[in-house]
Amino acid sequence: MELQAGQVAVVTGAASGVGLAMARRFAAEGLKVVLADVEETALDKAAADLRAEGAEVHARVVDVGERRQVLELAESAYETYGAVNVLCNNAGVGSGAEGRMWEHEPNDWKWAFSVNVWGVFHGIQAFLPHMIKSGQPGHVVNTSSGDGGIAPLPTASVYAVTKAAVVTMTESLYAHLRAEHARVGASVLFPGPHMLRTGLWESHRNRPERYAKERPRKTPYRTLDQWERAMRAAGKEVDFTPVEEVAELVVEGIRADRFWLLPPSERSDAQIRARAQSMLDRTNPSYLESFILD
């Protein structure tokens, strides 16, 4: 797909982090951008900043876990611009779960699945019929993670499970689009290869009351800055990938109709090989040993 001035890109989770970087990068190509996010104040600022940079922007507060709101987002995008060429299902949250899986609160899983999995599905159902029917070239990018998309980090198992689901959903979507001979491509995005400075670490601030925790946390939520300081105090250097690099990977991947938007990384490649070899050899998942807690 060629990205051209006048096309329209819809990005969820667009008020900050990777979502905002993608929106800014699309705008640099001359695309009109539709920003969706659950956090109204941050969304308003993001929209204002992009407009100040010369972008044509339509912004809407959306909880992607609510199907009706995503359907209304699609209606609003088409009413405003008449077309959607690129869809980035990017909104995501961390669950806030603590302890072992059998100790987790069901609401931790319900909230994470509502946004990270159902949010992607709602986006597909709200936009894809219109995109396919238009007959115009289009592309869908679903955001996964190396945590779960490649191999799970057991200390963040809820998040990992949701992101593994996004990979399988996007693989299935790709197959369905090919079977229909649609002019719409699909990609799964693995932001990285290093840590990212995003609002995911503090996603609990937007947790809906319907998914409220049932008991107080044993430990306070840790911000990214606190985690980084703790890692450095332990003698471990932390590398960060600029979100702008992730956005560039997305633009290049759309142009090349590339399914796996997976940046080069020796660590990721080693995990992929180890996991695949474990499956082929029918051996236990020893590739998780470096993550397993005492």
C-alpha cells in the first residue's frame, strides 16, 4: 500500500506513546488522522499539538472495550472524512495483577481482555467491512508485544496472554483477507526491541469502575521511573527504543505489506528459536527458566 496525502488513518490509544508517534508519522505523510483514546485531557492535548504542526485531526474519546463506542468511532470517522485507509488497533493496558495466576482477581483478566483483545476485535468489526467494500488499498496494524507475542514474561502473565491472542487474531485476519482477495493488508506490531517510555506503566489511572480491584494491592503500583531506578541500582542498564522508531517501522511495514513488524533483535530471535525448538522437540519450555520466580 502506498501512503498518500489525503488518506485517513485511525489510531486507538493515540493520546501518547506509540499511538501518538504513529499518528504524528502518518500526519507527516499528509494523512488525515483520527485519534481515539480513553483519556480526554491527554487526547485534547495530542490533537491540539498535531493541529499546531499542520495536521488535519479528528479526535474522539473512546473506551475500546465498549463495542458501541468503537462502532460510533467508525461512524464518526466516515462521517468526517468519508474513508479510512489505515487502522491501528493500538490501545492497551497492563492488568495490575499480583502474585501467582491462581491468586489473580478475575477483574484483572476481564479488564485486560476487554481492552487488549476485545478492543482489537471491536476495531476489526467496526472498520473492516467498510474498508473492504470501498475497494481501496488499506491496511490494519494490531499492536502486540514481545511479552506474550513471542514468549511470556510470567511476572506479567495476564498481559502476555492478551498479546499472544492479538498475534493469533491477526494471523487469522490476514488469512481471511487473503481468502476474500481484499485489497487490505494486515500486520502485527511488536514495539521495541527495547523498553518504551509509554503510559502503559500507569494504565491503572484509567481503570473503569466495572473492573475495579476487589482488594487492595499488596505493593504500590510502580512507575517507569521507579522501575528504571531500581534496575540501575541493581547494576542493570536499561535501554529504551524511541517511539518514533516504532512509528517508522509501521510506515515502512505498511508500504512493504509486511505482516511481522518485528524489529531486529538478537534476544527476540533467540527466544523465537528456543520456543519453536521446544515445540518441535516436544520438550518442556526451558526458555522460560530465566524468568521463573523463586
